[in-house]
Amino acid sequence: MPNTSRNPLRSVSHPALDFLVAFLRGRVQRVRSGELDRGASAVEWVIISAVVVAIVGVVAAIINMALKNGADKVSDCIDGADQNGTCE
């Protein structure tokens, strides 16, 4: 039977738990080493991406509105066309 007096979690052996422990140890080491600049860069990328997505959304809404207005004009013209095929 393994010695569990130092760490009671070592008696439980599961690959997912081992991965989680190793992952958390790596994260703690990165925090202690001062390697936090990467997080700031990630936040900047998230902000930039959000701005780009917002701009694309506004442009898509404007294009959608213009296409809808044009389609409505064509529909009105077709509905109001006379015998000669001209729009009234």
C-alpha cells in the first residue's frame, strides 16, 4: 500500500487527475516566474478581436438594410408595373 501520509491525493490515481495536477503545477510555476506578460497580450488580442467583430457586425447590418431597401423597391416596381412593363 502506498504511503499517503504526505499527500492524501496520491492514493487516487487517474490520468485526468494526474494531468490536472501537472497542469496546475505548471501554471503556478509560470505565475511565480513572472511570465505574466503573455496574459496581457492575450487580453489585448481579445479587445482587438471584439472591436473587429463589432465593426463587421455594423457593416453587415448596413449592407443588409441597403439590400432590403433595394429589394423592396424592386418588389414595389413589379407590383406597380403597367402593361408596357414600366414602373409607375
